[in-house]
Amino acid sequence: MNTIEPEIIEPQAHDESQSGKYRLLALGILFDAIGMLSFTLPLIGEFSDVIWAPISAMLIYKMYKGAVGKIGGMVSFIEEIIPGLDFIPTFTLTWIYKYVIKKD
């Protein structure tokens, strides 16, 4: 009797984690750019920060689990809600902390 056995393919976790890591960086840069859009619309832009602040906090919390996500979410919320601090790239800085400084 012929049996067909599935091929055993070892997962390449290193490659997947590398692509996932850079996917987070790309998303972070995009979200930082969205946060900086308020500079393009004087007065109206600062009102949009009231909407963007909780969204950015939730996004960073979901992107980075654990303490990094919680602290990043709080920092992101504060940075977005205070007028004039939109130039700080919180998502990108969180990525740098997690993957360059902390090297998780």
C-alpha cells in the first residue's frame, strides 16, 4: 500500500520575525505620519488630535504587547493630546527601543 507522507518543512521563524519586525516599523512610520498631519491644517489639525490621540494609544498598545505597549500607549496619548508635540515620532521611537535598544 502506498502512503503519501507530508513533507516536513521546518518553520523559518527567524525570517518571519524579521519581516514582522520591519512590518511594524513600516506601520509605525505610517502612523507617525498620520499623527503629524495636524501640522498641515492650522487650528483644525489640533482638534483632530483629540480624535487621533486615543486611536494612536490603542494602536501602539496592540502593536507592542506587554509593558512596552502599555508605556508606549500612554506616551503616544500624551504626545498627541498636547498641542505642538506632534513632531515626536512615538511609533518609530518605540520600535527603536524594542528592536534596537532592548533587542527582544
